[in-house]
Amino acid sequence: KLGHLQSELGMMVERLRETVLKDPILLGVGLEKSLRPNIVLWREWLAAEGLQLDEVVAKSGAWILTASYENRTKPRSDEAKRRGVKASAMVGAMGLTDAAFDARLARAAANAEAS
């Protein structure tokens, strides 16, 4: 997993070590069902804003890569995209309860429409 993370995120060994120490759950997440698809989704979604996944992970934490892709990340990101919300507005929202996520998404969507 560490090799995959280093390769996919393009992190130097020291930065990867800091990331794993900050979010050790990374080592327990399923590579095929969560980690790999989350990396692909976030990398592409953030790139649309000119953001790099490794920088977002270093700043906000790698926990965004650990959520269940099928049950949480994919449906939530699809809804956010449908409503015109940027990835950067949702980085901190994926771990929220459904009600809190819906409220955050509604605010982000209103801001997206206003701009």
C-alpha cells in the first residue's frame, strides 16, 4: 500500500511517512475497493480546479481517501458535481453525517450558483 500511495500521490518518502502517521487508517483501507478509486476520483475532480491531490492530502489529511468509495465518496461527489460544486468545497465534507453533508452541499451549491 505504501508503494502504491507513493506512486499515485507522487510523494517523497518523508512526506508519505508524515501522511501515514497523521492518518494511519490508510494502512487498513482496502486498496481496490476504496483507496485506488478514491485516489482516481479526487485526482480528477481536483485537477479540474488546477489542484494537486498530493498537496490537498498533505494539507487536509489523507482521510478523504479512506471513505467507502461505493457507499460514500462516489454518490456524494456525483451529487456535488451535478449541483456545480467544486471539489475544493467538498474536501472537508465527505466524513460528515448525511444531514451535515446535505447542509454543507446546499451551502456550497448556493455559493456556486451565486458566483
